[in-house]
Amino acid sequence: MKIHKYDTVIVGAGGAGMRAAIEATKRSRTAVLTKLYPTRSHTGAAQGGMAAALANVEEDNWEWHTFDTIKGGDYLVDQDAAEILAKEAIDAVLDLEKMGLPFGRTENGTIDQRRFGGHSRNHGEAPVRRACYSGDRTGHMILQTLYQNCIKEGVEFFNEFYVLDQLIVEVNGVKRSAGVVAYELATGEIHVFQAKAVIYASGGTGKFFKVTSNAHTLTGDGQAACYRRGLPLEDMEFFQFHPTGIWRMGILLTEGARGEGGILRNKDGERFMEKYAPVMKDLASRDVVSRAIYTEIREGRGCGPEGDHVFLDLTHLPPEQLDAKLPDITEFARTYLGIEPYTDPIPIQPTAHYAMGGIPTNVEGEVLSDNTTVVPGLYAAGEVACVSVHGANRLGTNSLLDINVFGRRSGIAAAEYSAKADFVELPENPAELVEEQVERLRNSTGTERVAELRKELQETMDANVMVFRTEQTIKTAVEKIGELRARYKNVSVQDKGKRFNTDLLEAIELGNLLDLAEVMAVSALARKESRGGHYREDFPNRDDVNFMRHTMAYREVTGEGEDAKDSIRLDYKPVVQTRYQPMERKY
Amino acid sequence: MATPVLDKAEAEDTASPYITATFRIRRFNPEISDEATWEDFQVEIDPKERVLDALHKIKWELDGSLTFRRSCAHGICGSDAMRINGKNRLACKTLIKDINPEKPITVEAIKGLTVLKDLVVDMEPFFQAYRDVMPFLVTEGNEPTRERLQSPEDRERFDDTTKCILCAACTSSCPVFWNDGQYFGPAAIVNAHRFIFDSRDEAGEQRLEILNDRDGVWRCRTTFNCTDACPRGIEVTKAIQEVKRALITRRF
């Protein structure tokens, strides 16, 4: 075991982590721990754009953007946070441009903007061009630009270090962060990083679904580390299903395709979104479009021999426009489906895409241990966090925005905190939990296989807690997850070595997914209403009287040692409302 | 005999999409042996799936110790560059049907970088070369309040080289790099190109001087391996030629 000491430690090197690192490195001695090389992070998979009311191509302002974000989130958004997001969006885009990001340009040389789902002029009158983009690889360019600027600033990276535990110490009755414990992939060595401030920026949890746009590595490691140490997880029942994933594979095809004029069609060639969203049509918010697609499929208007998908039609767009604006996604269709998008429509289905919920934070990125109490020295930003700016459903282009605005904010806040705070003394045997976990898995002779359990988890999640949910399906999932968690205790790995033991790490990642899937399902079961990405067929309406509140899920442990049992306790937190009264949501 | 066509059609309808393919993988684990060896795995798989899917099938069902890097699984993160049937490719962008699954499919680590375990190589020298070309925008004077202006034509000038995902498929396909690890390699030059030809940047001269070095662009022998290997379709050799030309004319 090695012990390191840094002022600020950042967990994760995607957009949020690197945006935070650029700020934190300027102000404090900072280390970034990342389980991947930074440029492998899934920010790079984001395609369509980053929203900001620059008003470069038509009238726009940040107040309209705030409203769209709140309405898009089905009024579960904390409105003070949404206002910050929309207001600071403009500088966030300009900062990236100054860092070198090659945005698409207008004829005047300013940053060009395109339409995107749920973004509207004057509170829903018509779609507005608000998304700043770089072809259909905006996330790639953000990730590259931030990495380039990390090199420029001399950010210190620990690549292929998996953070597996968050150290929390109670000092004078206050829970404080003492640091993190990490596992080094190359050597199998365990490292303790003592730090005054820790920022989680480790991304989402999408791999508990089968059809997902998420990378294999998105296993909720940060959420799980905090949750296991008694910190709550907020709004985990809200997961976004992106309408246009490649059929069966789930690979993302950007909403920008519809922003450029692409149309969704059923087997009769009908532009079915006109029925569901007369004004915004194909550019309604993602939850609305995904439900519409599955409604078409369920009512027998799906395409293909099994009627299990619909088409994204780009054939009416000029090939030059597809080449210039959507080169990557058209290539995905060619590579993975053998389909030429110039002439043929692309088969698509909704794909698990984004966790709206996560580690609760305030607008400075400070992590909360209950509805109001801050954990001094602990921060979170990006998909791992829940501020909440996305509420029950995130708007497209608001996640690339979120990572930049709240990555920056948490980087500054954490470094300013570590400049004045002292180190919290490490607990005795700080690496104990991780050492025990790693040794148990390495030495286990159990008969359960990681891949089999993961497959069963993904199948039950797809079948039971996807776009449409009922009490019965969620209960089925809860039961199945419980069974899988029990079987997980009997899991073993084949690779017993220390060097690059990805077999072992996949087992640990599965443990994280199982814990988080259970939180998600239990939170979903208790929310007896439909709101944003959480749709209950048995409770199809939004219920502001009983459920205008955030879910807070806590892990409770009873008993000790072998007899220890854990369960989930649900609590609720009020939604911050400032100027927008909840209204019925129509697109 | 009377209805051979129908019979054939029926046979096709019921035929399994799965085939049995042999993956011949270069294994190396210094915890077990100093020697690398070839190992064959038989996999039942739909040929429309990716080589990465086959590697996962092997790891998840046959041998958990098989080690490779991967993340996004659709060709944008750059983790899984490897030598497949002797050619550098991304395992997640290569469909099995496209690489003749009738014969054993060979999979080995990319060349020119130290193999650490199975298909995992030491990427550090690769990223060091990238860092050495100053891969970030350098500007002088006061920053504007709004964005810097750039015409669509100026933006288009370096579009191709912004696509790079740093997978190292190009650099590790280059014979010059194999023979001499000191050579910057195509990927670093591509990323220098991305800034040299960006109208907003003011450090082009400095980058050109770095690449004018003994281990710089002049080592390129224009074999086009890099262009063939690039999974993003970047015209790598052309970018290197443009940097060479800029060095001679000092115009960019």
C-alpha cells in the first residue's frame, strides 16, 4: 500500500473532471485519478452540441433556456441551479472556444448554432437554434480540448487508477472526506490518496441496461463508493432513454440528426411525432419521443419482421449536408448496419443513455449527506452528480453544458476549500475495505460468473424498468436484483494475477452496478406517478401534490460481520422553485 | 429436385446466423512466462458482430485472463487498437464478416510499443510524443470578450486532423516507428497539424521547429501505412506532407 498526499484529488477524467482539473491545478496541488486514459472517457461519445443562448443566429436569451431546462425536467429541476446553468452557459462556450475548441462557424465567423430537442424560442413557441456544435463530434472536441489544456496547465494524471472507496471520517460530529482508496490496474497495488478535497467526476451508470449508448466502463463507481459509505443518492429512478439508438446495438445517433431535419417514421412511413407533439414534432423532449416510439411499436406500427423498431429518415436531406453536419453517425450506420443513409432510413430504438440522478450536491458542487448538510471537502460534478439541473428528464446538449459549468464550479470551490482547510487524519487501516474486497474476489472459489450475472441484470433492467414501468415490472426487477446480489457473494474470477487484472475489476464493477440498480428500482417503485423519464403505466399522470420532491436513497446496515444486512431507506427533499410554476407539459 | 429454389430459401430462413470462427490470439503474461505464445479459441458468433464482441465472448465465457483495453465499443474512444490479421484496426469497428472468418483470425498487440499483457501495450511513449508537439492553442495579446472569429473556410482547413482519437493505430503501423521509437510518429504530427493550420493559433513556427528535429517529420518515408490504418479516415500521410511543405515554405 502506498500513501499519497494532495490538496485536491479528482476522480475521473471526462469533461467534468478535466474542466475541474484545469481550475484546481491553478489553485492547489491536484491529482486526477482515472480508470481510463483521459481521452477514452465517454464525454467523447457525445455528438450533437452544447447549449448556450449566444443568440448568434437568431434571437435567444438565457431566461428562455432556463425555462426550457425546467420544463424539460418536468419541473423536478431545482430552479436556482437551472438559472446558473443557463446563465453561465454563455461563458462556458466562450471559454472552450478560447481554449481552442474548433466550433462550427457561421459565415460571419461566429460560433454556429443548431436546433435541438426541447430548446425553444420564448417559452415553447417554436424550436430555436441554441446548440453550439462541432460537426457531430462535439463531445470528442470538448474532451480533446480539455485534455489539451490539462497538458498546457501541467495537470498530474494517474491513469488506469480505479477509485474503489471514499474515506469518510467523523470529526466533532461532522462527516468529513479524508481521501480515497484506489487500485492501480498495471500492478494491482492499492494506493491511498489523502486529500483535503475530493471531487467525483466519474460519470454514469448506464451499463446496468443491455441496450445502451454507454461505454462498457460506465459502471457507477463513484456513486457506489459514496453510497456504501452512507451518503445518499438522489433521484436515481430518473434515467433517460435516448430515442435514437442503433437498433439492437444502442449506439447513439445524435438528436442533431433531427435538428438538421431528420424525421422519425413508422412502418407506414408516417411522421408519427406530429400526433404526439404538434409544435416541436421530432424535436420534443427525449422522454416524450422515446415513449412515442414504443407506443408505435406496441400498437403494431413498428418496422421490420418483428415490428420492434422505427426508422430515422435522413434520405430527404442533401448528401452534402449529411457529410458536413453528421459525418460520424452516417458512418456508424454504414459500418454497423451496412445501410447507406443517403438512400435508406436507419432502424432505431430508444437506448439507455443518461442518469439524471446521482450524488446530491448544491450549486457549488458540495456533496450533501442529507437534505441540507454539506460534507466538507467532498464535491461531485457531471453525470455522477445530481445538482439537480436535469430534474426528471435532461434536455439534449445540457450535459456537455453541465460538465463545463459545474466542473468549473466544483474545481474552483474544491481548490479554494483545500487552500484553507487542514487534512483530515486518515482512519486506521484506510485501505482495509478495498484490500478485503480485492482479496475475497481474487481468492474466491465460488461458482458464479461475472458475465452471467451481468447479463441477467441487464436483461431484467431492460425488461422491467425501461421506458414503461408498472408496480409489477418494478417488483420483478427488485426481486431479481436481490437474487443477483445474493449470488454475487459467490462470484469468482479466473485471473488470479496482479498485472492488468481486468477480470477482477469487471467483478468489482458488477458489484457497483448491482447496488445502484437496486437503488434505482426501489426508488422507482416508491414514485407512484409519471414524470419525465420515469413513466408508470399504473400512475400515468404527474402528481405534484405527493411527488413534487426529490428522492433521497440511503443505505442502511443492520447487524455486523457475517450477519450484516443492508437495505434501502427512502427519504425526500423539496424541489427549489423560484419563478416558474409547474404547468402541464406539452410540446 | 422439383423445387430446389424453394428448398434453398427455406434452408436460409431457418439457418442459424452463427458461425464458428477461430481466433488466434497472441498471449503474453510476464507473471506466468517471459515468452509470448499464440493461443486458439473457437467462438460461436454472428459474423455481423464485431471482433470486440468475440474477444468479450472469449473473456466472459472461456478465459477470463484474456486482457485488452476497451471502452465505448463504437470507434470513438480509441482504446482497442490492435493488429487483426496483420493490419492495425479498432476491434470495435471491425466486423467479423469483413475479415474472412473462414480462416483463423489473428489478433495481436499493436507493434512498436512494449507489450505489458496480452493486447495491452505501454501507451506512455505515444502520449509523450503527443505532448511534445504542444497540442494546445497558443495565442498572444488580450483575449476578446466574445469568441475569436474564424471563417468556415479557415475552420475547414484543419477539420480532418481534429478527428484524431489518439488510438495509436497509425503510429504503430509505421515501419519507421517500429525501427526507432524516437520518431514522433504520425499521430503526434497529425495533432501538430491540427494547430499549425488553425488560423487562431500563433505557435505554428515553434511546432514546426519541433518537427524539424532529427526525429521529426523528415523521418517519414511516405509508406501510407498510417493512412490505411486510421479508423477515423484521416488522410494522415497528406497531413504529414503538408507539414513538410510548411517547413520548406514557412507558409501555413
